[in-house]
Amino acid sequence: MSEPRKLRLGLPKGSLQEDTQKLFALAGYQVRMSGRTYSPDIDDPEIECILIRAQEMARYVEQGVIDCGITGIDWVLETGADVVELADLEAPWPAYCRVRWVLAVKQGSPFRSVADLEGKRIAAEAVGLATSFFERQGVKAQVEFSWGATEVKPPILADAIVDVTVTGSGLRENQLEVLEVLLESTPRFIANREANQDPWRREKMSRLLMLLKGAIAAASRVGLGMNVPRDRLDKVLELLPALDTPTVSPLADERWVSVFTIVEEKRVRDLIPQLAEVGARGIIENPLNKIIN
């Protein structure tokens, strides 16, 4: 008998690892990462997982060592890998939110523009991104690879840095200010071009992505159910910022209807009192695992 087919899936090691495991759990997949293993277990016999640093993911996907994987678009651009992007996986979790690659200098430095950095030393982990940026600006700068703690290097070890930030708090703590934003990046699901042309692998990736995107869509939303007097229904519907048209169902008592809708979780604390004020009763908030459109 022939060996069963498997989709070789690269999972990102490092900062994206914990939130990736959380995403797969919400999508219905249990991924177990134990000790120092680089081959996590997953409860799908048709998927083989490999743990790889996000910085290297695109290169291995391009080479076909793995069929697909999750990494930031920043590292796809950094490596110049020729891969297919199948989905943007931006999500409301620390490691999956939007990040910025910025050019920053010490506060009070003489550098006020990109042009001022002509011939200067720039520390960057993403050397390719930084080099391409300065080339586009027509500025010749000395870009050096930074092994970490990049934000502490100006002004002694570097004149400026290219670093990644979410809130900018790390830059402010080290008295740095942003001169330019080079790139905004989010996690992406990428695939090898040949794997994406294979019908079985393409279908397997498509089904996996449906569940992953469904979990992300549900991550910041909740379901709201309530009973509403018919003569108050219009007022309730005016308040509901529905993902889609709210579901309205009859109840045994013809004077009442049941209403269900999906809303942003951050709006619930303001919305529930408003719904109660216009007559909604028995209001129930339910967590959601997936929303499939």
C-alpha cells in the first residue's frame, strides 16, 4: 500500500509560536509542542508539522522543503522568496497584530531626515529591507546586521536603526524617535508554487485556511441573543451593529420574538444597557469559536 499523503506545514518558532498554537486550537486543531522538538504533533493524520523560525520560513517554502507555512510578510520580502500568499492572518493577539518596521534615531540627534544618514552606520536585523529602503531613497548608508537589542545601539554602536515595533513603547523607553516607516507587516499563510498547483494539497490548504480565518473572524466578536417585544423590535434593530442581518425568530408568545446577532466584543458593555433600556430581556452573551462567511 502507498503511504498516505501529507501536507507539510511550517509553524513559526519564536514570537509567533504561542499565538499560532492558540489559533489552531480555536480552529479545531490540537497542536502539541513538547520540549525541544521541531516536529509538533497535530491531530490530523494528513498534516505533518515542522517548527521553523519565521525568518527562515519563506525560503524553505520556496524550495519545497515544506508545502506551506505561516510567517510575516516582512520576512517574505526580506528573503525575496518566490512563494504564493494565500491569506493575511492578522488577528487581535499580541504576536498576530500589525507591526511596523521603522527607521529610528536617538532623540536630539542631528539626523532629521533620511538624507542626513548618507554614509552613516545603520543597525538592522532585516538587512535586506533596510538596504532596499536606502537604495530607493538614493542614500548610501552602511547597513549592518544586528544580533539583537537593536534599540540600545544608537548613538555609540550605530547612528540609526531599522527595527520592528508594535506600540513604539520600546523606542520611547530608549529615547528613540521615528524618522520613517519602512513597512507594515502582518502574519501571512504562504505556499510553495508547485504545492499550490497540486489539487490535493491545494484543497487541504483551502480547508485549513477556512477554519483558521473563521477562528480569526470570531476572535473579537461575540454572539448576543435576547427576547424582544414585537412593538420594540425596530428600536432594538436600530442599536445592533450586525455582522449580517440579525436573525429574528417567533416565540410561543406571539407578542415576543427572539433576536440573535454577532457584534464586536468591545461594544458589548455599552450595547447591553442600551438594549435593556429599549425593552430587550433575557440578554445572553456567547463566545464564538469560528465565523465562516
